[in-house]
Amino acid sequence: MLYAVLTLGGVGIFFGLLLGLAARFFAVPTDPRIEAVREALPGANCGACVFAGCNQYAEAIVEGRAPLNACIPGGSMAAEAIAAIMGQEVEAVKPMVAAVFCRGDRRLARDLFIYHGVSDCEYAQQYHGGFKACPDGCLGLGNCVRACPFEAIIMGPEGLPLVDGASCTGCGLCIEACPRDIIRLIPQGNRGHLVRCSSRERGKKVSAICEVGCTGCRACVRVCPREAITMEGNLAVIDLEKCDDCGLCLEKCRFNAIEPRRAGAAGRVETEAATA
């Protein structure tokens, strides 16, 4: 018995030493900058930088395969810290926030049929193109809510996602999760007005299915003194760089498709917070 124990112990020690020597002999040197860069990142592993996680992004930076400012959640602070580690200069990251370009909730937009399927926007979209009469309206089944790693989106009581502007980092994962492309990134802040609609239809086709849809009447385009509003197909689009918040478009829009951007109280989740 004693002999067996000693034999097994000796074999264990031998292979332990062998593995230790092999690990030292075959060890791959690691650039200490990789760990330093990783520490400068927020650690969200959200994938907004197009890499699997913060570790992979840090390795890509040190190896020269990625820009220093690709971390959207980390923003300028992370980019500047990484630039200092790498001894390089970097352009400032413009803070962005997600905005939902649809106001057609359960009260204001018509449904084609009652949907009892899986509570998933992708699945609902595949079933006869979705249950909403507007082919470009929010389905309200929460894919964007589930995709957000920062819990910055909740589903409102009337079936529209609400974005907390204070928590949103602009990572863009909600955009990828939306099968109808109604979520976009816009610059942070409260300047300007937004046409909160994504409809590609025009006139009576829009008003027949949604009370707050843009009908493409061009009234806002004609009234804007700054020429900040243009038409993209049948949809009015406002250039936030040109808009000076005069509010004339807001007054002119008969369907309330235009909303001003407002900065809500810190942490408050509301419709306006989606663009704050």
C-alpha cells in the first residue's frame, strides 16, 4: 500500500515538473499593453467595437488591427486613455444615443390581425410581414430591450420602447436587434426636432393606419427658415446641425409626427428621453 502511494506521488511530482518546464519553454510573451488597454475599457463586452469582447479588442489595438476609438460605450475617456498607453493621438468620440423613430403605439397605430405567436419581433416579422398595418412601425415585442446590455431601454405601457438617455451608451446593439430599422443613433443633447416616423408610404395610406405618421406633405419643409428639413422619399428628415428649435415645423405638422428633443430629469425614462 505504501509503495503504491509513493509511486503515485512520485509520478505526480514528475509530471508536474514536466508540465512546469513545458509551460515555461513554450510560453508566448504577452505585451503588457494589452492588459493596460483592457483596464482602460469599460468591460461591457457588448461587441459594439465589432470584436467578441474587450479582451479581443485590446489585443487588436496593440497589434494595430483596430482603431483606438472604436469603443462606443467608453467614449472619449476610454479613447484618450488608450491613446496615452499606445503613445498615439486619437480623434474625439462624438457621444451618441439611440432614438426610436416611431410613435405608433397601440392607441395610435392600427393592427392588421391579433398576433398570438412568440413574443419576438423577428418571428412576428416573418409571419405575414408583421401584425402592424404600417410595414415600418414598431412591433413592440421587445427585441431591443433584451439586446441592450446596459438596461437603457424598457417597453412602455402602450407597446413602444423607451430609451433612458442617461443610461444609453450608443453601442448600437438595439439597432441590430430591430428587424424594421426604426432605431437610429443621433448625437447626445437636446437640440433640434425629430420626425419620429419611419414610414415610406405617403398621404392617405399613412393616415389610414397611423394617427401620428408622416404623410410626406412637405409642409414642414416649406416652413423651415433654416432649410433644415429635406425629403428622403416620402419621409421628412430634420438635420439636427441646422435646426435651431424655432418650432415652426411643429406647429405646421397636422399629424404630430414631429417632436422636440427634451432633456428629462436624470435617470427618468420617458418618450422624450429617447432623444435626450
